[in-house]
Amino acid sequence: MSSLNPYEKYLDGRPPEAILASTSEELRALIAAIGPEKAAARPAPGKWSPAEILCHLADCELVFGFRLRQTLAEDSPTIQPFDQEKWAATYPAIGAEQALATFSAFRRWNLMLIAAALPAAANRPVTHPERGQMTFQTIVETMAGHDLNHLAQLETLAGSATS
């Protein structure tokens, strides 16, 4: 694993592809536990609601998918970072179910790409302007760790919703 993955600590030795494959169903269960009325509620000022977390995950899945494809299609590309807070400006207008459906569709598409590309493309290089040299595999691991980070947030919110 690469220290260039800020979410590496969440992986705990688990295969990233297995994490990626299970995330959509885990999100579906957590949103059901949170309930539609609490999905749009922010847990604290400046914190995203469960629905906004799902919107962020859908946006990130789009970005990760582009980065994976760019890494496969170009020689040593430089990927573009994005300002998640600026992207989040539209999130309050999007419901949890819409965001989850979008995330799940993008994830299925990306899982097919990952399955077809690995292990042959694992070491294809890519540069992140803020993190430096990465590989296709680093992106996959980052996706999985990012999932686990936000699943943990939603688990906390689901626990709060049922208590």
C-alpha cells in the first residue's frame, strides 16, 4: 500500500475490491436505518447530512472513475484535484435515494473497469498534484479507504438516529 493514500489506515489489510463491491449495499442499509426524515438533517453546523455524504460519494465515484480511466488511457497523467466544499453547494437539493442510485450505478461501472484492468494495470503511474506519484492500484485503495471512512460516519449517524 502507498502512504500516498490518506485513507490507507481504514483498509486494515482487507482487499480493496471486496470493500468496493460491498459499499452500495452497506450504504443502502445505513440510509434505511437513518430514515428518510433524518437523512437530510445535518448532525452539527458545518457537517454534512447523510444525504450530503451520499452526494459526496457519488461525486467522488465519478471523479475516481475518470482518474482510473485516465490512468489506463494516458502515459503517466496528472490528475485534477477538486474542491469538495464547492462541489457540495448543490447537495441540499439532492435526496439520499437519488444520490445512492447515482453512486451505485457509477460504482457498478467502475467495478467492471477495475476487474478488467487488474492485476495488469496495478502499477500504471499517475501523478496527483498534492500527493505526488501514485498508481492505478493506489487509486483503487484510496477509493476503498474513502468508502470505509464515510461508512463509519454514516454508522455513527445511524446509531444516533435509532437511539
